[in-house]
Amino acid sequence: MGKQNTHLVWDWNGTILDDIEAVIGATNAAFAEIGLESITLDTYRELYCVPVPKFYERLMGRLPTDAEWVVMDETFHRHYTERRAACGLTKGVEELLSQWRLAGDSQSLLSMYGHEQLVPVVRGYGIEGHFLRVDGRTGPSGGSKAVHMERHLTALASGGAISAERTVVIGDAVDDALAAAHVGARAVLYTGGSNSRASLEAVGVPVVDTLAEAVDTARRLTS
């Protein structure tokens, strides 16, 4: 058998989709619902983590109650859906996706956005055809991507010669790197989304400021 090509697993929110402003707006709407003050983008990026209730604990000084979590989660998703329609793809990403596919390499998309919502949204942006698989979250929101990554790669491996050792996850959050490590893949983290550069660098994987750099770095990691 010949050498396996590099496979990319792309994150969606904050990586391919430039939606951080929508996320901040929806987060602040959720906070307002239970009487909390708004936060800035810098504060969000410095403190964001999963599971999401832990993120709220960092901001509130305590974990939200079960009732508060239900209200905040519902409010966030309702306001995010309203704002998401105005979001565009990250600059240059369509060309990167096309070039990677035309070079004969494979890529897929894994998001913590609900699967039933994700698939038509990705299709609506006209990029679904670049991916071997498009998988979103199944089950409750607010958790880690690790288990979903395991299922995603298992499904990919069953359909062809894709292995974790030749896979690089490109995402915008610490959790993307943790999910990659969980399955034995590598990760490159992008500073345009949910976490600050300092938070990303603390994980110990490459951190970049553009998705073009992310793709170049992924290629070098598996060369």
C-alpha cells in the first residue's frame, strides 16, 4: 500500500464559519435572561471552556442551577439561530477546501452544532461536496467533542484508508485539541474563534492566525 494522504477534520463554528460575533450576542442574551451583565469578546475568549456550565461558572462564580442552565441553553440557541443567518464563511476558506480536495486529499467536518441543524446549514453555504462526512452533535449540548471525534473517525476509517495518525484537526478551541489527542490525531488551533491565543498555546499544539497557515501546518505535521 502507498503512503496514506493527510486527512483534515475541520471544526465548523469559529473556524470555517466566522460566527464569533453571533456567539457573543447569543451568550449575552442568555446572560441577560437570568440578570447577568454582558461580557466582551476578550473576556469570552479568555474564559471559554467546555463543558459549557463550567464556562458559566467562571463568569458567575458558581455553577448555574439546573433551571438556569435550561433557560440559558435555550436562550443561547434561539438567539444564535437568529444571528447565524448573517454570518459568512471565514475569508479564504472556500478556496482552501477546494484546493485540498483537488490535490487528492480528504477532509471532513465535525461540529458540536446539532447534527439536524448543521447539515442543511453547511449545504446552504455550498461547501458540503468538499467533505467525506459532515457530522454534528447528537445528544445534549454543552459537552466535549472527544466522544464525537471518536465516532467520526471510526465511521471514516470504515469507509476507506483514513487513520488517526495521518489526521489533523483544525479548530478554534482548546477542546478541539483535546478531542484530537483523545483519538491519537494531531491538531492545529486557529485564533479567530472562541479562545484567546494564550489559552490555545497552553495546550501545546501549533497555533496560527489564519486558516491558510493551519492547512500548511497540517501538511508539515504529517509529512
